[in-house]
Amino acid sequence: MNIHLALSRFLKRYPWRITAAVVLGAGTILAGIGLLASSGYLISAAALRPPILDLMVIIVSVRFFGISRAVLRYSERLLSHDITFRLLLQMRSRFFGALSNTSASRLLGFRSGSLLSSITSDIDELQNYYVRVFTPVIVAFLVTLTAFFFLRAFSPAAAWITLAFLMLNGVAVPFGVRRLARGLGASQLRLRSELSHLWVEHSQGIQDIRLYGLHNAYIKRNEKLCSEISRLERRQSTVTGLQDGLHNWILFSAAAVALFATAPLVLDGALSGVMLALVVLSVMASFEATQNMGTAFQYLETTERAAENLLSLTGGELSFEDSGFASRGRDGIRSTQESGTRNVQEGVKSLLFDNVSFSYGENLVLDSIGFDIQSGQKAALVGPSGSGKSTVVNLLLKFYEPARGFAAIGDNKLSDISPGQIRSMLAIVDQYTYLFQDSLRNNLKIARENADDRDILQSLQDAHLWSWYQGLENGLDTQLGEHGKQLSGGERQRMAIARALLRNSPIWILDEPTANLDTITEKSIVKIIRQVTRNRTALWITHRLVQMEYYDRIYVLENGRISERGRHHQLMRRKGWYSDVIRLQANMLKEEIETA
């Protein structure tokens, strides 16, 4: 997508405001031209000592242009800032909506600092497209044409000279400035992103950094990045200073040349002598229109790079038009949750993988796997770490699409169902339960937004969190802290179960939910999960083979293929990976008991 076309789409919502801002901007500069022109005429005419009444019109003109310039400038700034803030609101909302609807797999390659930089500084850079790029170019074009025809009425030579110097100042100099500043904007954005990532990494890992004595190393990295950014800013300031110097040189050169071209007209009597100052001062005042063109070209590169960064995050949809987040947000959530509730009432669903293959780039992860879990069945997908078990979950959640084959819930292929509907039918409990820095109530209501306090309290009770909840002073308004650091590992997993219960989905996917827990807590969590899923379809993904007799079906995933399938007693007789791991775990447990 063309970046400038995409950025211009943001302006479509405010055509009259932007038109008015452009007219006010052009009017401000034209009022300045009128002020200097009338002032020059007034001074020249007053030197001839005419009757005061002969100067009343021009005196009123000076006052009019002086007052109107101030009023127009204030109105233009007020309206321009109003448009800028509206555009920022639209950009941030659209970007957040597009980011929310972007597949989670797309974000895996981005660092948190890069995301933070895009959400903040990159979007802030986009406001410069209107303030410093779009508007100045149009205003400069309008003022240049108006100044040319105005001067042509007095001195055609001065008009053409002014036009030539305005083109030099408004086109040639900016292109030269952009060439000198090429790469500076992109480098600044890259270094600021690196600095943002460094600060985020430092704040999140401060304990480990101090523990291993890396504090000074991080300080040096910070100083190096800040030094590089300062160096680039000095270079950009040098280019800006050169541009300002060239602007002043061209301005006074144009005034001098216009003076020499117009003076013969006065000597020949073709132009009144009092008009000479009017022409020269009008020439000088007209250069205000092109004064910021070099800055516009400097900001253009930074704006383009910021837009490209956002483009890479949202998968090519820069305009974010009708991304669905802003328009469908609450209703969309409610509809999918209600759909999930209806599915539970209709009965639990089956889960099917038919000849599914998937690869990350050239790395084949799943190779023609297939399994069928009927309604109400409890199945386990086991295998060594790295065998592709978590990829199965990502395919079920439609974070990825299979390269071959298909997955289905009930009679519907996942490819025919929207991601929101799919996720409403799945409850996910994994080993990484993310808790937001918010209240207990809001951390649970993300599972079902319209849940009332009675539903929330019931989910806490069913998840065996009631005794913990009763110890909280602020109840559901208790703040859980960043990443829920106030909770233990077992409490975090019970929170995940409470969310799943509140979502009321017919199919539960349990991806290593007890991987980071001690044995006693693990048994407690397993018991709770089995209680709450007894009337639901459940797929347990794990590499720890504990109490496997419980499952109706066990699938062994090795090297991207299902090597074994069946019930516990059947797999124990086959002398494969499953039976080997069961015996290995039994021997390790026996050794631990003997050692104790």
C-alpha cells in the first residue's frame, strides 16, 4: 500500500476542517504580505507629506492586515491543533484495534520495546504528516500563486523573479536538505526503539541484572545509544541551520534582484515611486510560505519510516479502516460469548484434526497428523518437548492456518468459522497465565464481559479460590499487581481455571497447566480441572505422564507425527515411547523414595 495514500485516508473524515485550516494558514501569510506591503506604501507616501485624509485608507489597511493576521494565526493554530489531536485519537484507536485483531503469531518476532516505541513515538511522528508536510505544501502553493499574480500587477519582472526564487527556496533547497538528511530520520527511529527496548528490558530484569553484576554494562549501553541519538540530532540541527541560512540568503537575494528589476519602471514613470517599497516588501513577505518546506521534507522521511514500522506490525493494513475493533468491540465480544453459551446448552462438541501439516518457514513441525475427540471425551496429547504440541493449540485458536489438511469443531471446519466464534468455544488453560495490573474483577471479566459479581464469585468457588478470596481486604476490587506477582503459581493456575469456568466454553484445551508447579499443587490443580471438565470435551497437552488411566484416548506426538494412539493399557503393551517414559518416571520416583 502506498504510504502517502494510506496516511491521506486519515484526513478524509475532516475535509471541511482541513480546508478551513489551509485557508486560514494561507490567509495568515497573505495578511502578512498585505501588512508589509501596505506599511511600505504608507511610509513611502507619508514621506511626501500629503493631507492626512489621503492616507486614511492605507492606515486602515495597515490596521486591518495587522489585526487580521493575528486573528487568522490564532484561528489557524487552534483549528490545526484540534485536527492534529483528532487525527492522533483516530490513529491510536485504529492502530490499537488493528493490533488487537492481528494474529498473535505476527507479534512473536517483535520485542516489547519495539511495540512500545510504535504505540507511542511512531504514532506521534505521524501527526507531523499533517502539521509539517501536508498543510505547508498546499499553503505554499496557494500563497506562491497569489503572490505571483499580485506582483504581476505592479512589476511583471519582479513577479517572475519572485516565482523563480520561491521555486528555488520551496523545491530545490528542500530536495537538497532531504538528500543531506537522508537516513537520519530512520536511524533516529531505530535508535529510539533500541533505547526503549533497553529501558523496558532493564526495568523488567533489574533483579537479575543486579544479581549478575550487569548494571554497569546496561549503563554503558544506555550512554552509547543516547550518544548516538545526540549525534544524529546534532547532524539534523546542522542541516536545519543550513536550510535556515539558505532561506534567508534566497529571501534577501530575491528582494535585491526584484528591487533592481523594478527600479527602472520607477525611473521611466511606468510605476509610482511610492510603489517600490510595496513591491520589495511584498517579495520578502511572500517567502514565509516556503520557509518551512525544508522542515517538511526532513519530517517526511521520519513520517515514512514510522508508517512503515506500523505497517510491519499490522500486516500491511496501515489505514486500519473498519478494522472491527472500534465498531464491533463490545457487541462482537458479547455475541461470541453468547454463542459459546448456546453451544454449551446444545451439548459439548467434538474436535477433529484431519491430515494436518504445518511448518515454520522451512522447518516442518506437524506432518500429516490426525485425531478425533468425540463430544465429552477426555484425550491427552503427549510427547517430548519440541514435538509440536503447542503448535496444535495455535492451530486450534487460528493463530496459524494449516499448510495441508484441516481442523474442525463439530461439523464445522475452522477455516469456515471466524476466530471469535472459535475462541468462544474453547477454554484455554496453559502454563503461562497472564494477569493484568488491574482488579480481580476485571481480570476475570475478560473471560466474559457481561458477567456479574455472582457469576465471578461462583467461578472463584468452583476453582477452589474461595478461601484465598475471603482473605482479601478489598474483595473483587483487589489490585493483583503487574503480571499478578502477588499470587503464587498455584493461585495463578486457579485463576486461569476460574476464567475458563466463567467463559463457559464446551471444549477445554489444557496446555501444560501444571508444568511449573510442585507435586502437591499439581495434584490439586489436576483434581480441580477434572471436576470442572467432567461434562465437557477436554484435550490435555503434556509431557508429564501422570494418572494417564483417566483419559479415554492418548495420542503420542513425536517429531511432528502421531506415533502411537490408544488407551493407557494398550500403549503400555506396545513398548514404544509412551511405555518407556512411564517406566522411566516410575524408576525415578522409586529412586527418590529410596534416597529419602
